Amino acid sequence: MKFLTNLGLYLHIPFCNGKCAYCDFYSAFTNEELVDSYVTALIREIKQWGGKINRPIDTIYLGGGTPSLLNHRLGPLLSAVYKSFSVLDNAEITLEVNPADNILEILQNAKKAGINRISIGAQSGDDTELLILGRRHTVADTENAVRIARELGFSNISLDLMLGLPDSSCDTLRGSLDFITSLNPEHISAYILKIEEKTKFYKQRETLNLPDDDKVSDQYLFMCEYLENKGFCHYEISNFCKGNTQSRHNLKYWKCEEYLGLGPSAHSYLFGKRFYYPRDLKSFIKGITPTPDGEGGDLSEKIMLALRLKDGIKTESLPTAAIRKCELFAQNGLGILENGSFSLTNSGMLLSNTIITEILEEF
Ligand code: SF4
């Protein structure tokens, strides 16, 4: 009999009070009536799925959009989860927070609702950059959010940071890193800006003074070294942590473990199958069923995901020709091949897509 692991639960909250210039996540403008209808629909799905699944939940992640906008609705929403599923006592329960909003009340409600991990969208330590990104918050708002979270007793705080921004350089990034690390977060997620279609930045792409690929690579390598020198463990391409504070929920994605995602655009991997809810808020509220998205968890997918992680992959699962490629990458400083494992160096992580494709070609 296949051993069934604990499950992760993702709840997508598709509302924002504005649209950032770079963002293509699925979200609608906040409208209190619509938010109420959505939460009712989400609770309906939580109850339905809770009746079908008899697996303990050990991570819950409220992402978005801007889930912190739920504020007083966080309690009823999470109560529905606790009643419908068997949530383990030590479950990691994360809330993504926009520091622009009514942070004291939101964090008080989050604490009461059982949230124990806060992920704050800091993005930069420079107000001009935040303005260019179309963020609604300032550097002082981030500082304030972290201070209040600490005062309320949150001991697991993650901060988001972006690199490769318009007009940026290693020097400007250093300023943001100084700011972010001065707040002593347990965890940092750092993403390279990608210009996605249907965003404001896409329309402005010819006039944005974006650093070229080489300069963005320099920023990434500079950041990795900076954070490693500050005692952070670079445990995934874009993620750094102190001690044992890896994002347990996101580790499930990278380790190909199962999770249930509820809400428009949310993806699931459950009972060996992938499925998702379409990016359509109204149809979700009406009760649309998720769309099947094939099988998941084959060897190539596992390798692709595992190579994102510092621990990498066990070479015993690789064909000889793929191991030879790993040796070549290691000789060129892009990978580390030792003790029966292959993992990527910081430089290798920058080329992870190419490296993964080349390894998978040998299967
Ligand atoms: S707050 Fe987050 S989800 Fe909303 S528009 Fe900005 S980046 Fe996108």
C-alpha cells in the first residue's frame, strides 16, 4: 500500500486594492460584497473537500492576491478549515501580507485565527523603486509591519525582495539587502523581475531602463553571497532561511508531495493527479468543478523540481549519460557532484532551465 503523506492546503485570495506594474497574478479589485460571496464559496469548497479527504493537513498557505485584505474574515475561513480537515497541531499556517494596509488589525486577526507564519511583500528598501513597481506601501510600512508582527509574537517572518528592477544595480540592491536584513527576518524570498504580458511594465518595456541579463546575473550572485555571509542558507533557487525555517508548504511543491489548492487559478496535485480551478472568480463562486491537468510526479518532473533545491538529486536515479552531463556541469562550476548527489551552484541556479533540459535529454 502506498504511504500517504500529510497534505498541504493552498487557499487563493484573488483580491487586491490596486494592480502592481509587474503583476500577472489572478486578482480582482477589492469589493466588499464580492469578497463576502467569495469567502462563502471558498468555505463551501473547503467543506466539500474536507468530506472527501481523510489526510492530515500540516501546512496551510493563504496566497494571492492580497489575502491580508480578508482581515476579520480570516477567523471564519480558518475555522472552516479546522472543522473540515484534520489540521496537525504543529501545522505551518502562512498568510501573505501587504504592508500597505491596516496592519495592526489584520495581524491581530491573523494571530487569533491561528496564523503562525507571515510573508510580507517588502520587495525593495527604496521608496522610489516601490513607486516604480506600483506598490501601495513604503519602506516605513514594511518596517512597521515587521515591528507589529514581532510585538504580537510572530516568530516566523518571511520578506519578499525583487531584483533586476528598472535602474537597479548591485549598489541599489545592496541598499535593499541592508534594509531587509536589518529587520532580522527568518526567511527571505528573492525573485528576479520578469516582464509578463498583459502588465503595465510590458507596455512600458521599451522605455524601462532594465538591467541586461549579465547585470541581472551579477545582482543574483551578489545577493546570494551577501545573504550567505549574513548566515542565511540558500535552500532553493529563490529562497533563503535561517535555522530550520524553510517554507514547509513550498517544500511540498519542490519535493513533488501532494497538496490541494482552492480558488480561481489554484492548482492541486492529489491522488497522483493534477487539476486546477480556472482563472475566473465568478465561475468559482457559482461552483465550477476543477479542470483535470494530467498525471503528476513522474521522474522528469521530480528531477526538475528537486534541482531547484540545495540538496539536489540522487544520481543513482540517473542514466549514465545524464551523470556524465552532471560531471561536465560540475567541472564548469555550475554544479556539485559528491556523495551520490548532484546539486547546482549559485551560478548553476541562474542557468537551471538549460541544465535541467540537458540532463532530461539523456533519459
Ligand atoms: S499586491 Fe501582489 S497580487 Fe496584488 S497586484 Fe501587487 S503583486 Fe499582484
